Amino acid sequence: MESGRWVRRAFLLAAAYLASPGVGAQEPAASRPASFPDSPLGAFGRELVERINEGDPSRQARFLEGHLSRAGLEAKPLEDHLALLATIRRQSDGLEVVQVGEGGVLEVVVRAKRGGRRARIWVFSDPGQRDRIAEFGVVPLRDPEVEAADAWDMRRMPRPDALAEIERHVAGAASRDEFSGVVLVAEGERVLFHKAYGLAEKGFGVPNRPDTKFNLASMGKMFTAVSIARMVQAGKLRFEDRLIDLLPDYPNPEAARKITVEHLLTHTAGLGPLFERLAFDRRKRYRTAASVLPVFAREPLAFEPGTRASYSNEGYVVLGAVIERISGESYFDYVRERVFEPSGMGDTDSYAIDEVVPSLAVGYARFEDDPLGVDPRRPNWIFLGWKGSPAGGGYSTAPDLLRFVLALKAHRLVNETLTETLVAPHGVGRWYGYGFQVRETSGKRVRGHGGGGPNSGISADLQTLWDGDFTAIVLSNYDMPGANEICTKIVDFLALQ
């Protein structure tokens, strides 16, 4: 996997999982065979399975060259794609299609003809070439019998029984080596459940602890958005301000005249994913957000700002540059002083990859050369950048993140009006706030943010019932959807209590 590509996958796969939780949960009835949608994604998925099963490298090469976008082939060479298909064929002896779903992302649940292992093939189209595929990959799935045995008892129950139900699921996932990390559940300030599972470092057998620091990936967007809101509260900018007025030397003046702060916050600016660009060097020491702008800012916009939504790490890097310009400080210093310190988050920061940081978990990934999840996980150092950014990649602990939630809800970071503005649905589709993911469960508002991705060694999530007191925080040094799935199910369960 190329540097940082998991960041975009993280959000899109989480959104796909939440939007269609039945995909992969059970096999369709025999009378309803899986069928591919009549769309470019569907056509690609159908032929992809056929080419894998056929096992002819020359036909596979012609197929991929005819369907992958220019950007997709630049980001990942054809040889790497062919190696992935060969590995799937070797591990499975061919695939049977179990279930198909499409909602912006094509998801195809397949079963190996040998061994019966299940996996999900995911496919993204290219925003710049809508009839072409930007990328595709495979992540292992749980056996349906295990899925059935792990079903939640979604009833209201006494508090001790509710906590036992949460522990049953988390401990089960850890025992199956599906989860390694920390889970914290709180009601207001009161911590109800806080336990660690698995190893923070496998080579020396160092266990995770309740105060272990985990990579947050895209969860850091919440901190960037709160920082912008603090500047709004101080009268230093407005959400409707144009980028050209805030960054007059932005490398693309034409785009800057169209883009507003709100567009950047809501992923509607027409900017791209950043980490997939060949010009982005994950090992380069980008010491400021502004130093990253030359990587992407001169490129044409993918769409007119405000007309569409496409998850964009670049947009949040631009917001970091705005914070730096207005404050005169580095993004990292500003967030540390204006968000972490007022919240009491002493164990949260962005660390350089060459720093020695106490209690920092090593991420362990199932790499793309192990698509069915057969081999042991390996450390994820190769995927990590030199340091985090305004788009994410910092580290924190579960207790620190609870402190952040409490400070936010108590309006210690910004006033009540701005707090509600941050977590209200905005933009096209209204699936996102200002730096916060928004959804509902059992008629109650859920706010927070997830991060991580498949083949990344990172999955993390924070979800709080905005209409109540319950908060769930799940941090993991394993791939997505581990922490994200657990956190979502805990919050759905708590909403009924």
C-alpha cells in the first residue's frame, strides 16, 4: 500500500459500514443470488472476480489497464495490482460471490473455494475519471457463524448486565485476535468500563495498558475544527470567509476565490486526498501545514466548491495553514495550547516518527499481500509519515479523549452556539459537521470521529451520544474496522439503555 492511502479509505469504509451494516453480516438466501449493479463499479467488480478465478496474468493485465484511472495506476503500479490478484488466487483457489452492495463504494463479499475464508473486496471510482477505478483492495471478514454467536443483546438491561454485555463482545474480539487496544465507556465524567487488550509491542510481548497512546488517524480533524471555531469566536475569521482573503499567497488563486472555510470543514471544497499524490513524501519533514500546500494546491479542483462532497485530507491541511497564518504559530503548537491544554489532555500530541515516546503502541497491519488474513500481522512503520498533520495522525489515550469530550460539552473550548455549530450536519448530503461525523441511532444524535483503515495497523473511534451522557472511545493498534465497529455497536447498544 502506498503512503497514507489508508486515511481516505478509513472514512469511506466506515461510512459504507454504517450505511449498510448488513453487507457481510449474513449470506443471501439461495433464491436471491448476489448480483452486481449496472454501473461502472458493478461491471468492474464482476469482471474482477472472473479474472481472479481465471488466473491468467496477461488477461488480468489487459483488464486492469482498461479500467484503472491514470491516477490509480500512478499511485500503485500495475505489477502490484497483479501481485495482489495472484495472491488472492493462491490463497483461495478461486472466489465465490456471496453478497454485493454499492453506495459510493462497491463492496463485494466473497468466500474462498478452499478453506471457506471470507473477505470483502472494495472498489472506489476516480472522482476525476468517473468511468474509471481509482483503487480496489481486499479485507478479511469474520466467519458468519462467529458473527451470529457475537450478536448483541439489544435490550434495555440493568447496568451491571449492560457492562457485562460490552465486555463479552470486546473480550471475544480480542480472543479471536480481531482486536488489540483499549476500550473506555463513560457516563458523563464517570468511567464505567476501561480495559486494555492485546500487545502494544509484539516483539517484546509488551501489553497494552489503559493509558497506552494510540495513533488517532483522522480523529485529529476534530481538533482542527475546534481550533477554527476558537478563531471564529475570537473574531479572527468567519466560516463564510474565502480562502483568498485568509491566504492571499495560496498557490491557486482562482480556486482560493471560490473556496470558503465552510467548504474546507465539510469536505466540499473540491480538494483531494493528499496522501495518494506522488508529490507527497511521507518521510519529508513537513514542519508546517503551509509547507505541504505545494504538493497539491496548484492542481485543478475535482469539482466546483459546494456542489459535491468528497472526503479530503487536503482540505484540513489548508485549514491548518489558515490557523498558522492567523495565529503566527505552528499548527501543532496552536492545537496543543488552545485545545489539548484547556481540556487537560497531557498525553495527546503529534510525535515525530523518530521520537522516543513512552507508552506508544506499535501498529500491526495485515498487509495487502495477505488479502485473506492468513499471515501474522506486521508492524506498520512503512506507512507512517514523519509526523501527523491537521488532517490527523496524532496520538492520544482513551482518558485524554474523554477529557476532550467533557471540555467540548461543557463549552470550555468554544461557546455553546459554536459547539452546536460544530456538531450540526452541514454541506452536501449533511453527513458531516465541521470536523465531526454525524449520525443517529434509536432517535438520538451521535457525534465524534473515527480514523484508521484496512492494511494500516490503525483503527480508532470516539462516539458520544449528544442527546445523553454516554461516550464510547475505542483505540486499537490493529486495522480497521476493529475499533470502529466495536465503538459503533457499543454506542448503538448504549442508546437503548
